[in-house]
Amino acid sequence: MQDYPLVVTSILDYAARYHAEQEVISRTVEGGTHRYTYADMHKRAQLCSLAFHKLGVRQVDLQDLGAL
């Protein structure tokens, strides 16, 4: 049994901690590819979270978005 909830932030934290230099490859809308590491993705997610916080977006607001 896990000691923490299985949520996206936990998954990103784990990936950044244990697989920091593993490359993530995703396809763009235009058809190209975008490459970065789990450490880079974790940093970008933290910056995105900080931006939402500075804009006054609360966690409950984001949860409501998921219900749409």
C-alpha cells in the first residue's frame, strides 16, 4: 500500500527523483517532436503551478476544470 495518493504530482516527483535524465519524447500538433528530461518536465510543471498561484488560481478551481 502507498503512503501517498496516486496523483500526477506524485508521479512527476517520482520520475524527476529517480529518472531525472530519462528523456521524454512527445509529438507536437504540427507533427514534429519535442524532447526533454523528466527533470526538465518537473521544473516546467513547478513553474506552471507558480504562475497559476500568482494569478490567484486556487487548487479547487483546477479540480473544477477536470470535472468539465
